[in-house]
Amino acid sequence: MSWTEAGFDVYGQHVLWTDLVGNVCALGTVWLAIKKTIWTWPVQLLGSVLLFVASVGAHITGNALKQALFGVLAVYGWVKWSRGTRGGAELPIRSARPGERAALVGLLVAGTVAVALTFTFLNSRGWNISWNPWPDAYIFVGSAAATWAQGRALVDFWIIWVAVDLVGVPLAFSSGLVVSGVVYGLFFVMVMIGFRDWLRQSRTLRAVIA
């Protein structure tokens, strides 16, 4: 057994260490994001690397690509938040403007269609890049949009994560990534808490500025 397959059995189900530790990092990322600490990003970067390995082993191409993109976006978010909190300043969180919301929705729809059709085409050519192109594409694009919006400190990124979780839970379980499935469920609860806190804080900040 290679290190990428290392893990332990629970009631006949093999749990990968990469999946377990990667998801612990993912949960930590959400908690840190609620707290608006810069540690959100290095923890997310580590979790992305581990979950990339787990996803490749489970042949979930969309999720693997998502984790690779997370790594890039973690660096982006790290830089943006570092600039936004320079000198000890409070992270300037805000709700997205109408144009930004329209752009995010357009990205979700157009991106999902484009990526899903790409996966389907590659499958037809024998690449076997995804056994379920549409949910794979939706998770990939939705996660990218949410992480980009998070890097810009937009409250709306929490809402996008809710939409991603609704597909991510059944897909993870059906792919044999039990830990990921459970974690997606926990994400939903934490995301709702984060959305409530960020929305309240953004309204307070807006009132102070006004």
C-alpha cells in the first residue's frame, strides 16, 4: 500500500489519512474564516494539498481540480487579506454589489456548463476524466467562485458555499469519501453561522462609515 492509500478501517470502511487530515484543515479554514484571521489561508493551502491527493486516488477529477485551484486562490486570498489588514486594520468585509452578484451568478452558470461539457467531451475520447461530469463541474466552478469572493471579503461567498454543499454531500458519499461527506454536512452548519456573523459585521461597518 502506498502512502497515498494509507489509512484505517471503521466498520469496514477504509478512511484515508489524506482525506481525514485534509478535511480537518478544511473545517479549520471555515472556523478561521468566521474569525476573519489571516491563518485562514495557510491552513486552506495545506488542506488543499492533502485533499488533492485523496481526490486523485478516488478518481474525482472535478474535486481534484478544485483543490488545485484552491491552492492558487489561497495564495490570492492570503495576499488580499494581508493588504486589507495591514497596520492592524479590521478586515473590510462587505456585501457584493449588484454587478458583482450578477458576475458571480453568470460565472456559476456559464462555468458549470463549459466545464461539464469539457469533461463529457474528454470522457467520450477515452480520458475517463470524470464519472459524473455535471456535479463535478458544478462543485469545481462553485468552489472557485466562493473562494475568489472570500478573498475579496464578500459576505456573499458564504451563500455560494451553501449551494456547493448541497451537491458535495451526496457526491462525496457516493464516491466513497465518507469523511468528506460528513465534513460537507458540518460545513453547512458552520457556513450558516459564518454568513450570519459576517452579514451582521458588514452592516455594522457600513453604518459606521455612513
